[in-house]
Amino acid sequence: MHHARLRPPSLRKPPPQPARRLHPTCRFGTGDRPMRSILLVAMREYRQIASTRGFWVMLLVLPVVIALTQVAGRFIRPNLNAAYVLVDVSGQYGEAIDRRIGINRERLELGDLSAYVQRWDVGSAKPDAVWAKGDRWFTDQQVEQFIAEGGAPAALELIKPKLPKDAPAYQIDPPMYVRADLPYDVSPKDGPDEFAKDLAPYLRDVVDTTEGERPLAMAVYIPQTVDAQTPIRMWTNGTPNTGLIDSVRTEVLRVQRMQTLEAQGLSPDAAAQLIDTTVPLQVSAPPQGEGRELVAIRSVLPLAAAYLLMVTVMVTGSMMLQSVIEERSNKLLESVLAHVHPAQLMYGKLLGLGAIGLTILAVWVGAAIFAAFSVQGMVADIVKPSLAAFDQPWMIIAMVFYFFAGYLIISMLYLAIGALSNSLQDAQSYLMPVIFLITLPVVFMMVQVVQAPNAALPVILSWIPL
């Protein structure tokens, strides 16, 4: 009896299944909570960097610099006020030199006052006054008219009722150069050499003047006849005062020319008119209002935003590179990727470090705005007119868009470099083209934008937020 041959059961064909992947796709599942993971990574990056001392030092650098610029002019600027003594044996030049020094001093005061009046638009207090016509080069006749009308104190009394409440008080500077009397034990009767010997100790000390004690900066000795054999002698305290020397030389030359013209038959008035002939010069600034504001918004704010963006991108870019490369080198990245999708990790780092960059910008810009509205100085003079130009919403929207678009593009480039590099040395080869991409347009376009802002290349690059 033979056993029936056992037949193997028929195998069913398995249903088709999708191919399995070693890595998940870039799409997030519904149960992954991608935004929660991204925010966790971003908060972790933000806390890690914000807890370092270097971050706080970098954050406070610009506010400290702004504070120093406000007080630098008071404590760092050298004291240029000085005294001088003058001996005029001929009796022809001393009075003219004193007059020239006084006119030059009042010319500077008149220029500062005119700029102050123009800035705060208070020229209507006396429209025909010389200080109400804008800052320009003032002739000797205009300066003498200014002095005859009472100078800066009289002008300030006129404009005081029209000044706005936020206008700072105008400060009248003391005269830079004051003529002092000869010390009692110094006599010019024995000639210039003995005069210099007797006066030498005083050139290293202070002397009494009508403006109080001042360092004796220079002594001038004018002989009876000024020529090549007997020149004018000058002695300084070791730091030649070029302004004072130029005033003496200019006025002596003027008096000699007057004498030469009078010797040729010209009357004193005609000779003075010929010598004092000058070319009228006026520096025009944009008028108060829209023109001035547009100039400020097109020059100060874009330049400041560009440099702030560049500095912030460089700082946050180095943070991105260091963070990503450290995680890859110490094998921390594998444990992180076991719980977080790679794309979530990248987005979280970009968001967290972007928040660090925005924090830096917010603190720096806030410090500048606070300085502009709380104190008077260089920062206030630049920031206030620029902020006054934000009267059109599209300006703010456009500037914010370009700022953040450029920031995100360049930040993602840095993050990609960190993901591709195994070490900081390896990252340098990738980083160099990115640095060129950021800096070269600024270097090459700076001159062209100033000279031809409406040319084809500046217009095209203005639409690219890099």
C-alpha cells in the first residue's frame, strides 16, 4: 500500500507594499507635532547662547559706545583755548592782528549760530539779520555787522521765543585766543633774543587773561622793519598753534599790501576794497521738510541698516557654524536626530539663532533711539531727522521686508555650511564665497551708488535682499 504523495500547499502572492526607506521623508506626520519640536530646538539654542558671557558683552558693546560718544566731546576733546603775547615795535600791526583774531572768532560763532537757526527754523525772528540767511562763508563786513548788532547774545534774545521746546540751549563758546599782557619782568627793549630768554619760563606755564588763567601758547615779536634780514619772530610752547600763526601772517601781509597800494597812489578805501575782495560762497542744504527728510531716509537709515545687518549676520553666522560643527564632532547630533527630524532641527536652529540676531538688533536700535530722544549730541543729530521721515507706511514695510529677507537668506547659507562641514577649518573653504557675496557688492557699489544711484546696476541690486 502506497501512501499518497503529499503536495505542498499553494503559496499566496503577498499584496504589494510601498518601498521602505532608511530615512523618513521630509514631510512631517500629523503625530509628530513639527512646530512643537521646532520651537523646542529654537528655545534650546536661544537659552544656550543667551546664557554665555560673550553674548552679553557683545550685546552691550554698542550701547556703551553710544554713551561714550555723548561724553567724549566733553572729556576727550583737547582744550584749544590759549593765550598769546604780542610785541609790535613798529606800531603798525598789533591793532590789526587783534582785529583779525577777533573777526575770525566771531565768524566761527556766526557760522555756528546760523546753523542753529537754520536747524530749528527760527530765522523769522529777524529775517534781515545776517544769521538768519543760512550757514555760509561770511565776509569781514558781515561779521562786523554781526558784532555791531550785539553778536550772539543779542541774536539769542530774539530767537528765544520762537524756539521749540525740545531745542537744546545754544552755548556760546569762549574765545580760543586771548591776548595777555607781558609779564612784569619781561621787556622787549633789549631785542628779540633777550625777550625770548626772559619769556621762556612763561611759555611752560599759565598766565592771567581777561578770560581767566590760560596756557601761554605763543609769543610774537614784530621788529621796527619787517624784511628778510629782520623777520617776525614767534616762539611757541612746543605745540605750534597753526590758527594763531596764520592769523598773524595773514594780517601782517594785508597791512603790507595796503601800504604798497597806497604808495602807488591808491586811496586807503580803494586799497582796502581791493584787498578785501572775496568770492561770495553759500552752501545750500535741503529745505526743512520733505526734501531734508528724504535725504536723511535715503542716506542715514539704509546705510545704518546695511551695516547692522552685516554685523548681525556675521555674528549669528559664526554661532551657527560653531553650534552645528560641535554637535557633529561630539556625536550629539545622532542622539538629537533620534527624537527630532533633521528638517525640524535645521528650522529650529535657524529660528533660535535668528531670534538671537533680532535681540541684538533690538537692543542696539533701542539704545540709539533712546540716546536720540534723551540726550543731545551726534547720535541725536543723526537719528532724529531720520525717524521723522517715517510718515509713509510703505517705507517701513519695504525696509522691514528687505531687512528680514536678507537676514534669512544669509543665515540659511551659514546654517547649510555648518551642516556640510566636519570642522571649523573645513567650514572656512565654504565660508569664503559667502563672505565675498556679502561684502563685495558693498565695496564695489559704494562709489557707484553715490555717483549714479539711478544706474542700471544699483537699481537691479536694490531688488535683491543680499
